[in-house]
Amino acid sequence: MLVKKTNDENSRLGLVIAKKNLPLAAQRNKLKRIVRETFRKNRFSQSVDVVFLAQKEIVKYPFSDLNEMVAKAWSNLQKKLQKYD
């Protein structure tokens, strides 16, 4: 995950999920839905641009675990942003 603070009003999300890392389109689409939904639910204290990069190891985890992992990543990001306010 790459993060950069911005001066815009809203936070933005970019997704990089390669076919090489998740070979089935259904898997890629499900991961995108999970990441977008968890991003939408988290309101950040500052506006940020986030690029979510899917690695090869992501195939090892079931989607139920991925949902929790991504939500935890957003909360960790929120804590870091509050720390640097």
C-alpha cells in the first residue's frame, strides 16, 4: 500500500491487481469490491491518495480473512495519520 497526503477535500483510492497475481477475473473483482468497500467505510482525518498493490501471496488467504486484513490496514493507516497531525 502506498500513501500520500493531499490537499484535496476527498481521499482517493487506486487499485493495482495484476492478472499474474490473481489469475481469475472473479477473484480480482471480489478483491476490488472488498478493498473499495472497506475504504469507503473508513473516514480518514486527512485527505490521502492510496494505491493498493496486490502481491502474489494474497492468493493464500481466503476472502473472509482478506476483508479483516484490509480493514485492519485502513485502521493502522488512520492511526499513523493521527500521529502525524
